[in-house]
Amino acid sequence: VSALPSSIGQTVTLAQQKGDAESVLPVFFGAFALTTLGIVYVQEAERKIPMNYSTRFNAGGLAKSSYLPFKVNSAGVMPIIFASSLLALPATLTRFTDNSAVVGVARFLSPGGGAGYVPVNVALICFFNYFYTFLQLEPKDVAEQLKRQGASIPGVRPGAATRDYITRVLERLSLLGSVFLGLLALTPGAVEQVTGLQTFRGFAGTSLLILVGVATDSARKVRSELVMESYDTKLDEFYSNS
């Protein structure tokens, strides 16, 4: 984050040297701002499934007192990291061997213009996002836990039906998350090709996703602390008045 001001200065200087600052800089910083807003929107997006609890009642019957939240991008940045690591493996092997097959694969998957880099990268991101999502949220375990807690999804029977319903929801969310991560991984290269500027490469894609995630988590913790402080203050006032 401390390098951000210097990167902005380098970007402006480089654009001025190229002689097209007025046309390039708005596109560059506009893409950066839109990418940041998109990350914040997707990272905070949730699929909220209403829950019924058999031990909670109101005047009309079972009370819908809570919901089961599933994030659109629950895997975070891990799929991009896994995909990048695998794509870098052939290039790393070429340092230890001159095998023509390894060299050919490394060129095919080269991010600098390899024909297979984009499709293989997107395919790996989709695979790892799907795998990591279901690794974190096993539908069978979630369904069994809800059943033990006496919770159920409205219109869905506990047990196997709940498991199948959660599986369908996670599959749809995995698809949306994969599209988002794929676009995020391809955006830096597309912006560089349009503008010819590479000074923000370290703040795009994976790094920007991490920065936004840390910022949103920090803001959430600050809000929690403020709520707890307000609650403690009101509680102290109540005891002092009584």
C-alpha cells in the first residue's frame, strides 16, 4: 500500500513520456477503479437461505429467525494462486532440463503470449474454485449439522433433499465465482494491452483482491468493536440509573 503513491507518479510520468496521457490515463485509472468496485461488490455478495428452527415459534407458527449465508466467492484468492502455480511449473522445469517437450509446454503456457495461457488459466481457476468451495462447504456435512440443530430450509425436507438443494446452490455460486475470478485474472493483461502501461501490475488481479479482502475484514471488525462499545456504554448507563 505504501508503494501506491509512487506507482501513481510512475504511471503519470510514463503516460506523459508516451505522449498520450490524456487518452490513456482515464482508461487506466477507470479500469482500476471499476476493478476495485467489482471486487468489493462480489466479495460482499451473499446468497441468503432462510432457515426455520423447530424450537422457535411465533404466533403464526415456525419463526424464520435466521438465514444460512453462502458467499458468491467463498474460495477467495486461492483458485488464482493454485492456477498460477501450476502454470509456472513448466517454466520452472526448463531451468533444470532441456527436454523439448517441457520447453514446448512452457512456451504454450507462457503468459507473455502463449496460445494456451488464457484458456488453461481460466479452466484451472474454474476447477480449483469448484473444488475449494466444496472442500470448505461439504453439502452432506452442512445438511447433517442443520438436522442436528433442528433447522430446515422452507419447502425442503431435512436430510438428502437438503443436501441436494445446498449442492445446487453451491454449484451456481461456484459458476459465478469462477466467472468473476477468470475476469479478474485476465483484466490486468487486457488493460496493459490497451494502455501500454504496466506500473500497476502489482496492484491488479490477485494483489488487489487480497488488499480489498483485508480492508473489508478490517472495516467489519471496526464496526463490531463500535457496536460492542456502544452496547457496553448503554449497559453501564442502565446499571448506574438502576
